[in-house]
Amino acid sequence: MKTARLAGFATRVLAFAIDIAIIDVAVLALGGALAWAANVLGIESNPSGILVAGLAAIGWVVLISNYLVVFWCLTGQTPGMRFMGIRVTDRRGAPPGFVRALRRLLGMYLSAIPLGAGFLLILVDDRRRGLHDRIAGTLVTHYVPIVAENGLETVGSPASDDALRSPGGLA
């Protein structure tokens, strides 16, 4: 059996940075459109107000949370992960389901609370799993896209890889 090539810390950080950039561009475009619409309609608001800033921050967190969960559930990878050639899988090598993706998201928030220490576990774990991966029972691996005869691309399955079934496997 072939061993899955596990994704390292730098690759995962770069993938997340790409995803954050995508979300930030979308938020800036939405904010600009809302400001323009408010101006056209004659609605005045104080963008420096604490309420507006708080609502914007909550909206951003909700947007990034939905973005991550939806992409993890549907394809096992966000656009940033796809660009970096990695994906998140469950213990069978399939994309995580909805509940597992929510557990992974909760784990990401818990990992960030102690100044990101939960993410640093990726550097010392033999299977390169952070706290969020341990909570959700997921693994992040590099993937090889497979192009079918009809031109559609599918993701190579690491389901037969030793990394997914090693002792002390996914929780």
C-alpha cells in the first residue's frame, strides 16, 4: 500500500490565507455595494460606530464559517486547499460530512483561543493533525487529481493509504 503524503503546516497556512483573501474580497465588494445602495437611498450611517463594526465582525465570522463548512462537506477542499493541492478527509478517505465539518470548525475556533497553540500541534504530531483535526477525526493530505475520459476531474482517493489506517487512527 502507498502512504498518503500528509499536508504540512506551511501548505495549510497558505491555503487558509488564500481562502481568507477570497472572503475579504467578497466582503469588501458586498460592503461597497451596501454603502453605495445606502447612499443612493439617502440612508445615513456612521461606519465608525461600534454597532456597525460589531455587526461587520459577526457577519465576517458567519461568512467564513459557512464558506469552510460548505466546501469541506461538498468537496473536501476549499478553493485555497485546491490551489495548494490538499484536501481534508475522514477516516475512510471521503470528504467530511456536515457534522464532522462542524466539529472541525469548532475545533478551529478552540485552536485559535490559546494564541493559535492548537494549530501548532501540526508541527509535532506524527500525522500532522492539529487540535481541530483531532476533534473532528480528520486528516489533511495532498491529492492527485484524476481526469476521466470525458474530461471531468475527480480527486484521487487515499482510502487505501496506510496513513488513514495507522495505529492510533483517527478519533
